[in-house]
Amino acid sequence: MIYFDNAATTKKKPKEVIDAVCYALENFGNSSRGVYDESLSADRVVYDTRKKIAKMFGVSNFCNVVFTKNSTESLNISINGLLTDKDHVITSVTEHNSVLRPLNYLKEKGLEVDYIGIDEKGVLKISEIEKFIKKNTKAIILNHASNVTGNINDIEKVSKICKKHNLIFIVDASQTAGAFEIDMDKMNIDVLCFTAHKSLYAPQGIGLLCVKENVYIKPFIVGGTGMHSFDPFQPDKMPTRLEAGTLNSHAIAGLNASIDYILKHKMENLTKKANDIAKYFYENIKDIEGVKIYGDFSQKSRCPIVSINLKDTDSAVVSKILSFDYGISTRSGMHCAPFIHKAFSTLNQGMVRFSFSYTNTYDEVNVAINAIKNILNK
């Protein structure tokens, strides 16, 4: 099987990550729940990983690195912990449902939401932002890169608008964390949400929520913490305020190892290889009659994603043929981002998304290119 669905999750994990998870499964107890070796072993890895994430993403205080189970949970905690029914928020049509759905629930209670549009290549119309700003605007929520087109948004430009108008800036870095340089302090990001199982090459089941020192997020999930057990409410100190229940220390151990792997092999090298492969695929299909490609491929910096359609064929049908007849794994449909499909007029057809990793090869891409030609000929 040729795996081209790395934007959903990277399939091939470094051996060091697998070994770390196996060791944790055999040796870890419950973090912060005891003073015996097994519990303390988990404690040490959680502590060390928290510090590594803080350094990697420019978080000034490592206590403000919060472990969740995925980007969706990180975004839900942030959105529900920061916004009220009296607020107004600005987001975009390129967002994932992990942003759109929590906002929809708050809209039913009175939250106001405006959506930044895109051009024909899916490029965000940043110039629209300031016209949406009102007296009660509290935050801008934006993805660093679209999971559909691979386009990267100019978050530094948006952060300057946030700073000018004293708005909280929440960034969804699900597609870019581990692949592109992100520094919360330098980029003026107030809240950074991402997952570890994509370009960080860690196991599924671990997400991150990084918060600037002066941003207060109310608890969204409350419960056991292993400390202050007589407190009737969730302890207010970070990261405990936003971490309820047992942490996934086994996955965190994998993340700890994956960070070391990225630092050893250099993020820019891993990302360049993935993007070179994506560019090769794009260049070899862009002129094929019947192939429609979505996104701005003039961008120097973009995610290794190429989303396409073949004539007017349903994307699910194409993806199924690729899988069953050619052994190629792709993602079809709406990609949990309905508004961008509405903007591209692909609500009925969806798109077939090819997303690449440094572990993919040119031989694999050649198989996909020939498969596309064969499907169109048939």
C-alpha cells in the first residue's frame, strides 16, 4: 500500500518513537499519582516533554504547555474557555470543523462570528479582517495552513492586526507543527493549538495547547489532578487548570522521542523532502486534461498537500479506485472543512487529497501519476 494521507496522520513513525512508546507501556505508572518509580518515570517524561515543546514553539513558561488528546480538544478548550455569548470573533472559511462546530454552539447562545473569505486559489483575504472588527470583537481564530489546499496563511501579518486592536490570536497549527518554524513569542500568538500525530511523527492521542502568560482560559474539563484533592473546584494553577484526568504518558513518551528525532534530522530537511515530492507530483499532473487542482502553488512555503478532482467524478469514487486498483491511500470528501468546499463549489464532489511525508518516494508518486492517467482514460 502506498500511503498518501499524511495530512490526516503520518503512518510511518521513526523507530525511536515506537521504542519509546513500547518502553512506556512496559514501565510507566500514572503520572502525578504516586512517589514510586513507575509514577515518577512517567512524571519525568511528561516534565521533560513539556519543556521541549516550550522551547520548540517559543512558549515563555513551560507550565503553559498543556497536554490534550488532539487539536480538536485543544481548540474546544480555548474557544469555550475564552469566549462568551456577548463576544464577537473573526475566523475564516478555510477552518476545520474543530473550530467551526464549537463556534456554532456558541452562536446559538449569542456569539457573533464573521468569516474571512478566499480568492480563486484559496488564498485568505487578509485585507478583509479590519472591516469585520467591532467594539465587542475579542479574538481572531485562524489556521496556520489549510488542510484542504496546503496554503499557508500569513499569521504574522494577522498577529499585527490583533496587536493593533488588542485582540486574542488563536492559531490552529495542526498541519504545520513540526514542519515549519513557529515561535509564539516572536509571532505574537496568544494561543497555539496542534496535534502530535502529523508532522511531529508522534502517536495518535496526544495534542497540545500552548498559552501566553497573560491569557486566562477557564477550565473546560474538570476532574482528577493527583493534587489538591480537597479543592471543590479545579485547581487554578497552570497547567493543572486545563489538564483534568490521567495524561496519555505513553503517547507523550513517543512525542518526547519524536522531538529529538526532528531536531537530529532537522525540521527544514524533513519538510523540504516532503515538499519536493509534492511539487514533483503537482508538476506532473497539472497539465493533464481533466485534472482540476486546488490551491496556490506559487507559494514558496506551503504544506505538502495536493488536492484534486478528475473531471466531474465523485472524489469518493476516485479515491476508492486508487485504493482498490492501485493500492494508493488518499483522502476524499469534505475533509471536515465544509466552508472552503462551498467557496470552491465542490460541496457535492468533494476533493481527492494527496498529502506527502519525507518517508514517501518518487517511485510511489510515479505510480500515482500513472494511475491518474489510467483512470481518466477509462
